Amino acid sequence: MHQQRKSDLIRVLFSLDVDEDEWPPASAETMWAKVLSPDRVEIDNVPFFVRGLSSGDEVRVVRDDDGMPVATDVIEWAGFEEGWWDYEEGNVSERWRSAG
């Protein structure tokens, strides 16, 4: 398997909706991604706060005024699943996504 070098990757910005409980604790998250075309990238890490996204998913991007790639939507799911652990409750969240 080919290992990606960070020099082959770019950072992509994802806007987050912060709820009334102030979760997540940030209004945006950036993730490493491999450029597939000027408007298409493949996510290359596991998100901390972006829900419904996994490593390997392909995402459409546009550039903001500063040239930063900003995710707009998922183009293709990689087929992975994600689960969220609720540390306060001590169980796996019901928010699972099956991309396959």
C-alpha cells in the first residue's frame, strides 16, 4: 500500500454547526485530503467533529476568498462506518453511518 506524504496532501475546511450545548467546541474543522481534481478531494484522516464523513470519502470543494479549499458536499462514500463514543454516558452513540 502506498503511503501518502503530507506534501501530497492539502487541508480542507469543513464548517460545523454548534448546538445550544456549544458542541462541537469549534465552528470549523480542517482535514487532510488528497487532490483528485481542482474541485474534488479524498479525505485522508478520521474527522474529530464532522459527522457522516470517513477517511477515503470523496468531497467537492470550492476555494474561499483566501484560497482555502472549503468542503461543500460528499461526492462518493468510501464504504467505511463511523461510530461516536459518548464519554459521559459510556456508550456508543446511535449516530452510525453506513456508507456501503
